[in-house]
Amino acid sequence: MSFQRILLASGFALCVALMAAALWLQHVEGLDPCPLCVLQRGAVIALGVLMLAGAIHDPATVGRRLYGVMITITAVAGAATAGRHVWLQSLPPGQAPECGPGLEYMLGAFPLTEVIEMVLRGSGECAEVQWTFLSLSIPEWTLLLFIAFTLFGLWLIAARPAARVAARAVPEGTAQ
């Protein structure tokens, strides 16, 4: 099994663990996700699908770079959403936006582009810190993980294939 495949499978496992934690916090702890949390979950699911596909496919150079680009774009979008969420949580109580309608209502009442715009503006429920671990909120943790996934995607784009690296290390005609 290649190192790349191991990393992609590990990334998939991390995405599964993140979604399991999110669902546990929602259904066991009773923390309902705000609209920005739902977008972040979507990015985690998309990353998980990309990581699983990459682990199964285990592509060569061009495919590896393509997966790297898709993972990087998805992780940057997730990081931007999580960053916006962290910013909303850092606002003083009087400056946080007021609570708006729920995501289900918005999806039924407005066009998708308008829903995304309203969600990214945030609402009062997005500004509330409901849970922390090691003094970091959920959006702060997801921001760190999205940054890590972005770096992994960039590594996939930039890394040289293992066969070429090994071929350069051992000059032709020499015994191993």
C-alpha cells in the first residue's frame, strides 16, 4: 500500500470521525447545528468522499494532483466558512447579528444563492459558543482541521511521485 493511499484513507477516517462527533454532539448532547455548522459539515463530507475516492483510486501523478486540487479547493471553502464562524463568535454580544430563520425555512422560501449568502452573513445562533474542548470552540477546531486538509491537498499537488524519487536516489547500473 502506498504512502499516499495510507494518508488518503487516514483523511477519510478523520472525516468519518468528525461527522460522528458532530452527530454525537447534536443527537446525544442536544447541540443543534447552526447554518454555518451545516455548511462546514458539508465540506467535511465532501472531503471525506474525495479522500475515499483517492484512496480507492490511488492515482499516479496527474490524478494525484487533480485530487490535490479538489481537496485543496474544498478545504479552503471549509476554512473560509469556519473562519467566518470563528469571527462571528469573537464579536461582542451587542454586535452579533440577530437570529434569523432556520436553514430548512430558508431553503424552502429563497433561491439557493440567496440562502448561501444569508448563511454566510451569519446569525445570532452562529455567534453563540455552545461547546469547547481545550478552550477551542467547534468552529475553531474545524478551522484548524480545514487548514491541515488544505496543506495535505497542496502536498498532493506538489509531491514528486515515489518512483521518480527512488529512481533518482539509485543511479542506473548500480546494484541495490
